[in-house]
Amino acid sequence: MLNLTDITVRLGGRTILDGATAALPPGGRIGLIGRNGAGKSTLLKVISGDLEPDTGSAEMPRRARLGYIAQEAPAGSATPFETVLAADTERAALMAESETGADPHRLGEIHEKLNAIQAHSAPARAARILAGLGFDEDAQHAPLDSYSGGWRMRVALAALLFSAPDLLLLDEPSNHLDLEAVLWLEDFLKSYRATILLVSHERDFLNNVVDHILHLERGKLTLYPGGYDAFEKQRAERQAQQEAAKAKQDAQRAKLADYVARNSARASTAKQAQSRAKALARMQPIAALVDDPSLSFGFPDPEELRPPLITLDLASVGYGEKPVLERLNLRFDPDDRIALLGRNGNGKTTLARLLAAQLAPMEGEVNASGKMRVGYFTQYQVEELDPGDTPLQHMTAQMRDEKPAVVRAQLGRFGFSGDKATTKVGKLSGGERARLALALITRDAPHLLILDEPTNHLDVDAREALVQALNDYGGAVIIISHDRHMLEMTADRLVLVDSGEANEFDGTLDDYIAFVLAKEPAAGSDKGAAKVSKKEARKAAAEAREKTQALRKRAREAEAAIAKLADERSAIDRAMFEPAAAEGPLKNMAMGDLMQRRAELESHIEKAEATWLEASEALETETG
């Protein structure tokens, strides 16, 4: 499907891709991974044709359609629904031509093509994709200009998925999504029938979606079968082999060097020594595995405080006069590790800002320990770093009363030592800027860390290092993230923010995911707490599958009937416009009979489409 051959790209005097070569399997779902700055986005630009490589090529079948999400978020007065429908340019052009065309032969071709691409079901498909990405019916018909950049990027993703290209290129598709939308996207991609090449740093997402991992390292590509866990195991084995081979080679080099040193001066052994010296010179050194400073996270531990850190007593919080969250009754202790769950827009960040004392309660009480220090991380802090200053200048400005050694020690905990501490922020990668922001907010050893999507700029290895650092940290942690692995490894309490309230979720993250996938409303106690046992979650999921099985079968049968009827109608169209091309029984049918049969087929197709639409809408109701 896609052959990458000897691709080399140099940017700013630096080699990004160095003879990168790989053959991707047709119909494969391939996860492209690599450290931040390795060149993943550069490779996607080469494949999409947006960047010309210095050498090499990316080749795919001539008529294959490629889809790559635009860097610019869509904007204007068009609605998300209109934007997504317009993404299928072939359908839009054919629909327009079918309304204005007069040539019967051409009209037959147009309708045949429209049936082949399932044009009549397109509106339902567009609505289903938008709903999966978090747009309810009203939101689908609001102007794009009324949405933030993150939500407009969701529209761009929906448009790309709707266009259904033969090669789907996705660069961090989950960055603008909440956990619920990520789960929907995961399910969508698992059933996608064409080839997918996606960049992602979420190990659960990769494990559940891809069947191959394409690893980009030092400008080279290596293809591994399986998901991320399988790749990690294979990579560990290769690294162990590399370390063993290096140790063996080092011993061999030392032995050869010793022989040359002892025997070069002797006439009887000079030739042998000279031969071994040449062998030593020809020996290509095996690279040692080096420690990566970008994997360095070290949160300073605070002094102990007595519980609780914060209590909320019937608190309400919001913006202006209208509260976003009401009747908040929560307690946070010094050893808590809490994940805030819920769709984007439901108030997770509003609750985080209340706990960070950036918002005052509109009603009720918020009681916090007077000695408590809070470190609050948001994406805005990463974006607001001055690109002209260095990490050392940023940290010095925040720690004016500390000695230079203390300032450098804080930077060193996060991998900014030596030249890195004096590198301009504008030259740092996204992951490095995120580490700097984390270093800045923890400079005074906070008792409570509030992290709002801390992983967006971090690769898989850096995320794992962050997980380990959080688990070693001695304070409390409240985290908002769509990265399931991070939530599973760091959180032992779950709080669901939904319907204007925030309540304890009595269950595991798996229970919550089962809830989301089953599309059941969160059942709760009299106080509204969302509670569900594993047994109940599994039962709900099983009942949902049983409900939808018959609907899926009905939709599939209707779809197959539509295709069969459309094929017969196309054959009749050919017989009507080109009698010489008629085949089988159609050869002997009169024009009137052909027209009558075509009218019957139109009626059958209309009924089959109605059946398909009814089943699809019922299925959408059941599955959300």
C-alpha cells in the first residue's frame, strides 16, 4: 500500500530522516512512534506531499486517496455538519452535477457512482461521526466561529474520517479529545477498512487500535508486528542484544589493541599485528545506549500537613452569574491521587481552578489549609513561556531569593542541566517546554499538584517517566487526562464531573470505561454519586451488545440489499443507454419493460434505504 524508500530530509543543517525505509502492509493499522523531535510529523508531511525529501520517495497506488488533517482549524459561518459533508468532495461534485445535468448517459453514470459511494447515507454518517466526537444535534448546526480552536480541530478530524481515504494519516488525533471521545475514536478506527498510519503517544490507544508499530529512531524506520506492548518487549530484547554485542565487541577490540601494541615492534609478528590493526580500524563500533535527559522528572517533596488539605461544603463555582458546578461536597487529603473524569465542557477545569484558588466559590464554602502550596499545570503555561528566554532565566525570575545553585538544582530535576539550561525556549521541543512548565510550578515543593492534560506534548517514554515521578512524589495529585495508562497508574480515587455536579465514582477506571462504552447514564446514590460495580458494568455492557446485535444485523442486511439492487439498476441503465452492451435477460427486454423494472428497483431501493436508516438511527440511539 505504501512504500517508503531511502527518505532523507535535512532541515536547518540537521538530518531529520536518514535513509528511512519501510514497506507498510495494505489495510494495516500502523502506529508511528518515536521520541519528541525524532521526525514523525516530518515523515507524515513527506508522505502527504507537503514536504519534498532531499532523497528517496513515498509511493502508493496511483488512484489511492490520501487523507491528512489540516494544520489550520476550520472556521467561518459554516456549521460542523456542513463542513463534514463538504469534506467528501467527490460526493459534493456528483450531487451538484446530478441536479443540473441533462445527458441521460452521464446521469446514469453519476447515480451509479453515488450508489457506489453510499452518497444517500452520507448525512447520517456525518452526524454519527460528529456525535461520537462530542457534538450533539444542536452543536452540529452551530457556526464554526462559535467554537474554540480545540473543538474546531475536532471538526477537522470528523471531516477527515468522513472522507474515508484509502490511506488515513493521523498526527496525535486524541490531543483535542476527552476520554469519552478517545474511546469512540478507538472503536471507529478498529473497524476502518483502509490503511491507517497514526502518530500517538498513548499506549492503551496504540494497543487497542494498531496491528503494527513503525518505530522512528535516529532517522531510521523499523516495523514491528503487534501493538505497543509487543513492540516494547521486542525493543527490550533488541536492546539487550545490542548491549551484549557491544560488550563482546569492546572485549574483542581491547584484545586486538593489546596484541597490536605488544607485537608491532617484533619482526616475526609485525605482519600479523599490522593485519589485526587493519581489522581493528574496519570494526564499526556498536553505539551504546545513552541515558536521555528528556526523561527526567523529579518533584520535590513537601513537608507534611495534617488532613484535610481542602474541603468543599455545598460549594458552587462558575463564571459571571451562572454556576457551572453546584452542590460540591468533596474532601482532599495529603495522600490523595485523584482523577477527574467527564466530557470536555462539563467543568473539570472549572473545578481544578476552584481548588487552585483561581476561582472563588459563588456559594457555599471552600476550606483549605493555610500552609498549603498548590502547583497548577495547564497547557496555557506551556504556550506562554517566553521563547527568547532560557530555562535558567525563567526559573531565576521565579526564585529570586534563592541561590544560583538552588535554581540550577530545580532545573536539573527536570533534565535542564549544562547547555540545556541556557538554550532559548524557542529552540526547545514541545516536550521540553512541558517539562520546564512542570519545573516552574513545583519550584516551592507544593503540597498539591493539579495537572490539566500534562501529557499532550510528551512521547510514550516521557509519559512513563512522568508516571514514575508522580508515584514517587510525596504530595497529593489531582489529574485531568485522556491517557488511560497514566490514570490507571497514578489515580486511586475517581471523581466524575457531569451534569453540573462532581461526585465520587465508586469503581475502577475499567468500570468507568465500561459505562462509557455501554452508553448508560451514570447511576448513583441519593446524593447523585455515580456508583457501579464491576459485575453491574459487565452486565450493562452485555445487555447493550445484545440490544445492538439485531440492529447491526438488520443494517448490514439492508446495506447488502441496497448494493445488490443498485447493481441491477446500473445494469438496466447500461442496457437503456447502450443496448449493445446489455447482458443476460436484459438483452431481450423492450425499453418499456426496462423502464418498468427500473421503477420497481427504485421503489425497492427506497424501502431498503429507509430500513437501513431506521436501523442506523436506532443503533445510534442505543450506542450514542
